[in-house]
Amino acid sequence: SNPKILRPFTGTGELGNSSAAQRNRLLADLVAAETAREGAVTGKTQEDQARAWDRWVEWCRSTGISNDVFLDEFSRSERNKLFGAFAMALREGRFSGSNVHSLAESTVRNSLSFVASTFREHDRPNPTRDEDGELSRLLSRQFRAFKNDDPNPIQQKALPIGVLSEIAKRQTTETERAISQLAIGAFFFACRSCE
């Protein structure tokens, strides 16, 4: 049994009058629901979230707020500003290897999202949101500035369809026929990658 799951329900309201069997049934259902939710998150996502949380805790420790990692003592606007400061530390690569000089906007945004998810999982408000439930105006501008400063992606030249046509025409041996069929099949599935 997991007492953390049942804590908000014990001894209050209707459950104060329930039998042990009823409380056990509720606990079993709550545990099953939590297990199902955990199954929705892949191992990589869990690793990324744990890494982001570790970096958040390290940042909190480095700034002297390690006793309040959920920022319970701060106002919403203060939480937004603190998350902006944490985003800056991430952007500068403070928690990355020595060969990383600056993290991309998307990496910083994803890390903040993982930390915010951990807040939500512990029944805390999302520290990246304003009163209206939208992404904080401060964070939105900061992310836009990061994106503007990020280098443009290096474009790769596409394979012209004429190359595949030439491969298909030059099928004189079984090996060339197999190469042609594999190349055309790979091209077909590459075009469908977003489905």
C-alpha cells in the first residue's frame, strides 16, 4: 500500500465512515490508476524528466532556495521569474558537459516543461503559467529571444526523384534489382514519416 496516495482521502468527509474493506478497495483502485498513468510515459521521458528535475534541484541549491524546491513560499510572478533564471542557467549550459556552450530554445523549453510536470505531479501549480493559465509572458518572451538567437538549422539537400528513376532503369543483375526495390521502398516510407 502507498500511504501517499490515500493521504488526501483518509479521515475526511465520506471516507471517515467507510469500512476497512471499502478503504482497501479505494486504495487498490487509486494504485491501479497511478500504475496505468505511469505506463503512459516511456522510459526515455522518465529519464529526461528525472534529469531535468535533478538540474532544477541543483540550481535551487546553488541559489540558496534548496529548502523550497516547489517554491511554495513564492508568489506566482516570483515563480515565473525564478523559472526564467533557471532557463537562463540551462541555456548557458551550466548543467551540461564542458563542450556545450549554449542549449537550444527547444531543449530549454522541454526541460522547464519536465520540471513543471513534476510540480503538477506533486499537486503544485504549474510555475511556468500566468494567472490566465497561459505560458508566462516573461517566459514566452525569453523563449522567443532564445529562438531568435539559435543558429538556423543546416538544410540538407533532398534526393531528386530522378536518382530513383535512374536506379530503377539500371536493373541488370539481381543485386541491382534488390538495391532498386529497397531504395524505392525506403523513399516511399520516408515520404510517409509524418503519418
